[in-house]
Amino acid sequence: MKLPFKLNPKFFKKFPSFILASSDPCLIYKSDSDSKSMAMRSIRLGGTFKTTCISRYINTINLLQSYCTPKSKILDIGASDGSASLSGIHGLSYSEYIVSDKYLFLHSIKLLGLYFIFTDRLKFQMAFNSFFVLYRSSWLAWFFRLFDFLYYNKAKRNSKKVSLLRDEVIAIDNVSVLEFDMFRPKNIQADVVIVANILNRSYFTDEALNSLVLYFLRDISRPGGIVALIDNRAEKGENSSILHNDGHAFTLLERVGDGSDVEHIFLNLESLN
Ligand SMILES: C[S@@+](CC[C@H](N)C(=O)[O-])C[C@H]1O[C@@H](n2cnc3c(N)ncnc32)[C@H](O)[C@@H]1O
């Protein structure tokens, strides 16, 4: 059973200095060299974690290079803070690389010694101090509802807005940033679509994933384009499927490891019609 809280791995090191609690939610793991991505391990908004790291799916990027040209438009969906995108940004050819995520910003406010996090669309999602993080899960729903009731309106007026993107990602030429929810139709059409560590069965039901496929085929991926479904969470290693969009259906071009565990949903499009 998953617990609705996490301890900061630096808890015991920090214990004597608890009075110096971090004041910035993105620096909760302040002492780590890659502090922003480390903080992403703890941030969960609307049911999905923002966990990420650098060089996360390098084998897939190596394969993708042969499908990219200097004219390619690349769309990276669910890029979190852009850490994992950096290998594509530096290793692929393109005219435009779009780093996108459903949540590019969050708001934070300190209430009764805890930092609470929320977004423009979601009420309080997490609460933390330097030692632990509490999540809005079934166990603690009552606690968050109480704080929503008492403080949410005040928080909307007084909160601090925090960008979740790494500064160096925003500063690179030909890289743009887009707040993009893949479940909300938007005709965006890229030549190469990268979806890493987000389209999987722990986050979404098969029904939700099925509903996405036609939309990916028609609105997100350009006919003749490529979609890379990548999954390398935890100990399973790097598994990905590189698919081709022929305008009517997806076909499999290549796999890394065992491929994505949602590959068949994209390949069995007929069953949806
Ligand atoms: C586990 S992280 C993966 C980050 C990065 N792609 C990687 O592989 O390291 C999942 C990301 O997907 C984003 N996300 C969740 N639902 C989404 C949606 N409907 N549309 C776009 N992004 C979404 C989350 O905000 C989060 O940043």
C-alpha cells in the first residue's frame, strides 16, 4: 500500500538544523547538486508525479536521431522541469523543440509551519516541511479539505508563484515552452512527439489511454511523423516504442528493451473505430 507521505532522504542529516527549514518548495532537497530534479521526485499534482532526471532515456534519443532533420518540429509532452528533455535538446536535429507539460507553474503558501502547494486549477495538493511531504490521498483527504475550506481563498490572493522549469532549458535557442494537457484537444502537429514516463497504466486507465490514441494520430502527430512512447520508471530499465504515423494508423518502427506497455493501444487503432 502506498503511504500518503514521504520522508526527505536527507531527513537524518537535516534533523539538527530543522529550524532552518527550506523556504522554497523547489529547494526542498536543497543540498543536492541537481536540486530541482530531486525536488521533482516529491511533487505530485493531480495524481501524477513530476519525477524526472537528466539522461533518462538516452538509447531512445540515439534511435530518434535518424528520424529527425534540421526542419523537424519536436513536441516533448509531460516534460516536467525539462531535465530529461536536455538529452533530446542537445542530441537531436530540429527547427523547434517544444518542452510542454500540463503544469509549468505551481503556487505555494506557508500555513501553520507547512508549505502548501496548489495550481491555477487544483486546490491544495501537497503540504511539506524540510522533513516530510504529505499528499492529498484518500487517507489525508479530510486534512486537505479542511485547509481548502479555511485557507484556499486567502492562498489564491497571497501565494508565491513558482516556475517548475529549469532555467537553462528556457534559455536555449529554438526551444519553446508550452502549457499543454494532452487530454485537451489542441491542433499542434509535430513531426516527432516524445512522451516519456507518463503514458502508462499506473497513471491512466486503458479507457483513458484509448481515448487519446485517435487524438494523437490526428492532432498531435503529423502524418508521416514519429511518436516515441518511453517508459523507464524504477528498475524496469529503458523500454520504448518508436511508432510511425501514416495518416491512418500507427505502425511499429523500433523498440528499446521490451517496448512501451501501452504500445498495443496505439497499434490496435482499428478496434477503436
Ligand atoms: C513522471 S513525469 C515525466 C517527466 C519526463 N518526461 C521524464 O521522463 O523524466 C510525468 C509528467 O507528466 C505531466 N503530466 C501529467 N498529466 C499530463 C497531461 N494530461 N498532459 C501533459 N502532461 C501531463 C506531469 O505534470 C509530469 O510532469
